[in-house]
Amino acid sequence: MLDKNSSKDDDENVKESIETMSQKFLDILVEAGIGANVIAAELIMNRMVRSIVHPFDRPDFSKDVVEPYQIYTVTKALEKNKSITVGLSFQNIKRQILSDDTFTDRNGTSYLDPFYETEVSTENYVEYSKIIREEKNNKKKAKHKT
């Protein structure tokens, strides 16, 4: 979908927009016989669109004039994620650790953060265990009454 070998000044490359890339992506899914819906494809594309000015952030599409943006490859989108834990969970770890961005710009949170904690809270586990035990006891009591 993205022609990484074309020059930046190539007219076709400049005209590429989120709409055309989304349509190309959907066409590829249909041609490949992958039964993903439009929402799933849009969610994938959503994470790949980044601001040219602030490469760790998405452009604000709610504004009348949208700042320039680019569409990253999956690899680059993961490496340029605001959350360091997302990037380090993928690949090119050495390049990410040696990058100044790691220490200056990458301060976001993600769903992977708990996997990197030194201590893991078991409060939820204990609470869920109590609820499950109570439900089992209630079922046993209900069985004995009938």
C-alpha cells in the first residue's frame, strides 16, 4: 500500500490521503477473503496516521484546517508510539533505546504498562475470587432448595 521507494515529491505519493489509503486497505482485505469489517480496518488505519509536525501524535481532524499528516507503516507506527512500552514490545529495541525521543517525547500510557510494573496488584483478583465464591455458594443453596 505504501510505496516506500517512491520519492517524497512524487505526485501520486503526495495525493495519498487517509481516505484513499483506507479504501485501498479495505480492497486488499476483500480481495484476500479476510472477513474483517470496516470498523476493524479503520481502527488499524487510525493508529498509522501521524502528524508531520509532531510524529508521536495524531493530527486533529476536528479542525477546519488539518495540519499536514503522513501514514506510517505498521513498524514505524509502533516505534513512534507515544508509549515506550508499546515500542519496546515490538522490535528494533536498540534503535529505540538509543534514540533521544525515548527520553524526551515518549511519555504516554498504554494497555501494556502493567506488564512492565515491578509489582502487580492482586486486589482485583481477590475481589473476583470473592464474587465467584459467593455465586457458587448461592447456586448450591438454590439447588438444595429445589
